[in-house]
Amino acid sequence: MSKAYILLGVLFGAAVVGLSSIYIVEEREKALVLQFGQIKAVKEAPGLSFKMPFIQNVVRYDDRIQALDTQPLEVTPLDDRRLVVDAFARWRISDVVRFRQAVGVGGIAQAETRMERILNAQLREVLGAVTSNAILSENRVELMNNIRDAAIVDARALGVEVIDVRIKRVELPAQNLAATFERMEAERQREAADERARGQEAAQRVRAQADRTAVELVSEAQREAEIIRGQADAERNGIYAEAYGRDQEFFNFYRSLSAYEQALQGQTSTMVMSPDSEFFDYFRSETGASGN
């Protein structure tokens, strides 16, 4: 019975030793085999591997692309117009040995802290060399590429590969927004006043031109009317002269009848004049002829 217990103990110990010497590396991982803190082996290919039991241990690192969102950072461009910048980066572990040496037991958390310092430094350096208009414009891809390229060089010391860097948000600090809005409003009011002044000036030119055109048209119409009126008067006088030359007595009689027609209109026409006035010559002649 004691031999059976001993055999079971030996088998159990062998199983424990065997299991402790085996480890599996997945496709999304990189692993380091450490012995008393020293790196003894690097396992980047997935599969089953072995190590010395008890005295060696395995440290695993995520081989997938990591995301890093930086805290809002205040930068000062060339025009001293302070801006708050919010950026993010995509990175992955490229050299697991150097990564372990750089961050120690801190792992991913320590790497993110140091990566954020690198990004903040590059954000200040690159964005501080241009104006705020270049940062706020839509064509800022070149600035982000410059930040990424500089971060790639600095991150190599961590055993990290920076894949991409992007600026998510750029805005003014809260304490500067009110002053900026007031300045923008003043600029828009000035532009509106300039537009109104130019519009009024153009309107005055149009009115002056219209008035001048109206005066010219009225003057031309009056001139033509006077010419036509003069021609009509001349033609009328010619007709009168011709009629007078043909029969003077009939002409005088016709003119007198026209005068009577114009003078004796309405139901209560009243005329006060001398009885021997020439106006009634034809009345008298008609009266004498009829005997009344």
C-alpha cells in the first residue's frame, strides 16, 4: 500500500513538473521566458513550447494594435492663439525584448503613459511651428503625418511601432471663447456695415443715373412735342390763311359761330357787354334780315 502511495506521489509530481514546463503562445500574443528576471527566450510564433519548471516563468504581451486616447492638451501656435488639442494614436509592440527592458513590469499601462508623453511632446513641437489657421483648416493631414513620423522615431526606444496619429478635436480654451466670439461678431458687423455702405453708394449711383435719364427723356419728349406743336400751329395757320384768302366773309362768319359755340354753353350762360359790340355783328345782321 505504501509503495502505491509513493508511486502515485511520483506520478503526481511528474505531472506537475510536466505541466509547469509546458506553455502555449496564442496568435495574438508574444511571450518572454524569464529566469530570475532575466530574458531566456522569446516566443513570437504561436504554438506549444517548453520551459524549465519552477525556475522559469512566461510573461505574455498583446500583439494586437492598441489604441491610445490622449488627454486634452493646450498648445500655443505661432500666432500665440492658444488651442486645446485632443488626439489619438494606434500602436503595437514591435520588439518585445526592448519593450520589456523599457517598461519593466509596468507592461501596457506603463507603455501608454510614456507613449502619451511622446505624443504630447510632438504635438507641442509640430503644432507650435505653424499658425492656428493651419491647425484649424481641413488640410491638416500633413501636420498629423509629421507628428506620426516624429513619434515613430521616439517610440522605437520603447520597442513600439506607431501606426497612426490623428487629431480628433481642436478648439479654443473655454476662457477665450467669449472674447473670440465677440471679436468675430465685431468683424461681421464691420463687414455688414461695409456691405451696406457699398450698397448705398451703388444705389445712389443708380438713382442719379435714373434721374439723369428721366430728365433727358422728358427734355427730349418736350422738345419733340414743341416741334410737333409748332408744326401743327403752322399747318393750322396755313389752313386758316388759305380759307381766309378764298372767302373772307365766310371765314369771319365761321369764326364768329365758333366763338358763339364756345361762349354760349350751359343753361345759365350770362354775358355782359355793350350792345354795339362787334361780337354780335352777325346776330344783328340776321335780325335785320328777318325784320325782328
